[in-house]
Amino acid sequence: MFTSISGRSVLVTGGTKGIGKGLAASFAAEGASVVIVGRDRDAGGRAAAELAPYGKVAFEQGDVASAASCAAVVAAAQERHGGLDIVCCNAGVFPSAPLAEMTPEQLEEVLATNLKGTFFTVQAALPALKRSGRGRVIVTSSITGPITGYSGWSHYGASKAGQLGFMRSAALELARSQITINAILPGNIITEGLTDLGPDYLQAMEAAIPLGRLGSIEEVASAALFLATEEAAYITGQTLVIDGGQTVPESLEAMG
Ligand code: NAP
């Protein structure tokens, strides 16, 4: 199997719900020391308590749309766990807004959280990741934007494709410091955020997935864990799609 990541210090933005919470559970279960970040203090406290049985998990309140806030949570994670080895840039929002009606504020909210938040988090973590000597960054992008499109999510798709543009150049800048940066591209994964999109959305998605079901947060976490192992040390600037085959068929008929 893979070399243990026990003892590594991990930061998961958006770790209080959904995919991020699953990432935190998986890293903690492998013996890593995890700090989860979110804006809602109550939700964060509850998530840390729920994650406690998995291992070492602490909550720090923060907003990735603010560079100062990212610096503060990174400092807190280092202080708590004596450094920082793995950063999961996972915090994201996906409110729908048709292009014709999208306000500058709606556009800014999505870009500030999903795209600028990734920049700010990685920038803040860089000195610590360099000191680690085996730094890992795992970005939660999406199939939406990099591979597919969806009406009402042009801002979201742009933010998720933008994360990959960021990742590829960052991979080159960070390589000499032995820091890798890769992206996971989930399809439709059952989370609080996805469930909020309603039963019609969920049903339509299920019908479009060759494996016949939505994905689980554990299935996304397994891919992220792999990218954090010693065995993935030679992989950087790459993407890993976790979508039950959703992006493969040309049409529903093509699924047979
Ligand atoms: P979710 O259930 O809504 O959880 C989102 C998490 O991000 C929460 O912990 C939330 O906490 C945090 N967050 C949101 N804005 C933040 C901010 N400005 N600063 C800090 N934390 C913030 O969402 P999810 O479905 O797990 O999605 C997580 C990531 O996966 C996102 O990047 C999303 O784009 C991506 N993704 C999800 C799917 C899917 O099917 N679920 C598919 C593809 C990609 P607070 O609200 O308390 O801040």
C-alpha cells in the first residue's frame, strides 16, 4: 500500500461541509493533523466535533476571499501543528445566475471565493510548504468549466477552469521547492451544497452518469489522499476526474 501520511499537517478550506469535510475525515483517519476552515463559526465547531472520532481535527474561522484571512488561518494551522505540509484548496460556492441577469456582485462572489481564494490560500501557505520539503497542494476544481458547461453557471465554470490555469503555472513555480500542485475534478457528488440544488437537478444528473449514481465524498477524498502520498511525488500540474464517467458519453443515447 501507500506510505503513511501520519503526522503531516493539513489545511482544508471549506472543510466544514461536503467534500471538504470528507477530505478532513480521510486525512485525519490516516493520522494527519487537520485544520478545517469555513466562514460559519457554529457550523465549523459542529464539524470539528463530528470529525473528532476520525482523528486530530481543529476548526479555524476564515474567509478565503480575503488574503488577510487566508494568512491568519495558515498561521494558525502552523502554530497548532508545527508546520504545514498539505493544503486542500476546496472552499467554493456555486449559486446559479443566468448570464443576461448576472450582477457584478454575483460574479465577484464566485470568482473571489473559488478562484482568488485558491490564489490567496496557496500564496499564504508557500513559505510553510517550502519548509516542509514535501509540500502538496490539492485544488478542488470541477468537471464544470474545465470539461463541460452548464447554463446558469458561466461564472462558476470560469472560476473552476481558472483554477487549472493557475495550477499549471504554479506547478512550474513551485517545482524547485519540491511542492506539487494537482487538481481533482469531481462530477456530481452528494453534498449539502449539491442537495440544495433540488431533487430535479439530482435526478437529471443521475440519469446522465454511466455508473448510474451520484458520487460520494469518500470517493473524492480517496483521490485527494492519493495525490498527497509519497507515491504521488512525481505528479504535478495534473488533473484527476472523479465523475462516474459523466463526461465520457457524447449523448444520453451513447450510454447504451
Ligand atoms: P458545500 O457542501 O456547499 O460546502 C462548501 C464549503 O466551503 C463549506 O465548508 C463552506 O463553509 C465553505 N466556504 C464557502 N465559501 C467560503 C469562503 N469564502 N471562505 C471559506 N470557506 C468557504 O460544497 P461542496 O459541494 O462540498 O463543494 C466543495 C468544493 O467542491 C467546491 O469548490 C465545489 O466547487 C467543488 N465541487 C463540488 C461538486 C459537487 O458535486 N458537490 C462537484 C464539483 C466540484 P461556510 O459556508 O461556512 O464558509
